[in-house]
Amino acid sequence: MNLGDLRQDYKRNRLDEADSGDDPVVFFRKWLDEAIQADISEPTAMSLSTVSSAGKPSSRIVLLKSIEHDQFVFFTNYESMKGEHLKLNPHASLLFFWPQLERQVRIEGTVTKTDRRVSDLYFLSRPLESRLSALVSPQSRVISSREELEKLVDHAAEKFGTAEISRPDYWGGFLVNPETIEFWQGRPGRLHDRIRYLKKSEGDWSRERLAP
């Protein structure tokens, strides 16, 4: 399969230092709002990359659920592959891609678990079906069939009925504390705009332009 002729020129926008400002998290919120307003499907979807103890990278799509104190929050099963990776190597990369706006954002940082109360509150806000799935699914483990999983969900639904389902200890949130945030805006002729922010020891940010 030859894909060399599949090309798209980017002409929608530009990215200037005057627009991005001094605080990359503030600017990220602006871009995210614009992605939401553009009616992009799953604007909060992000590729989360982690690394195993053997140094092997792995990526998957998760959803950004909030930004708290300039940290990026997502939720998952702590016993999943990503959970196990982050337990051994608490560093991760996030990638947002909004093709309709010809934009992407890369975020790299350290990862910690959210406070238990934060995880509890979010878990209780989820639809019943999602809570049941989180309760019974041995995420990232081999199962014999989909039917096996559906039976586990049905059994849990019968067991709990209308009772409140508490968050299991193996499920909760992670916080990504950004150390690097890079904004990319597609431009004509592949002369894309790239602006990168690096967090300094004092907590504020330095800014630099990168060649495309």
C-alpha cells in the first residue's frame, strides 16, 4: 500500500508568541474550549503513553476529565497495564490531536494518584453501567469471551440492584503534573508553528520556538 500521495496542506491558522502568552495551561484551556466549540468528536480524548519496567512504550486513548491546580486528570483501573507502568515509572506523555483545527498539544510530566475523595466523587458521578463495568472488568487481563464479561456485569447488576456502588480500591484517578507543554499549529508548506514551554524550578515557565 503506497500512502505517499496522501497529503494535506494546513491553512487554517497560525501560532504566535503574543497569542500563547506566558502560562501554557491557560493557553491549553483556550485551545480546548475552541475544540469543544468546533464540535470536534471527543475533544478531550488524548493519547497516554507510558513505559514498562523493560523500557517498552505503550500508548492508548483516555479522556481528560479535569484540570486541577494546573494538573491534568484522568481515571482508570490501577491494575491495568498503564496503572502498572505508572506504579513503576511515574512519568507519562499526553497527546491531544484536533485535526479539524490542525492542532496538537504534547504534554510530558510526572504522575501521581488523585486524592481518594476525588476518585470517589468522580466514580459516583458515572452512569450505572460504567460503574458496573469498572467493578467487574479485569482490565488488560485475558478473558475467555465477551459473554463471560457480560455475565459478570449482569451478576453485579443483580447483586447491587439500586444500591449505591462504591468505588473499588483498584480504580481511581491520576494527576499529570506537566513539566513540558508543546503547542503545534499546522501551517502551509510544512512550516508549522511549534511553541514549547518548560517548567522552571521556581514553578513558572520558560518559552521557546522550535523548528518544524
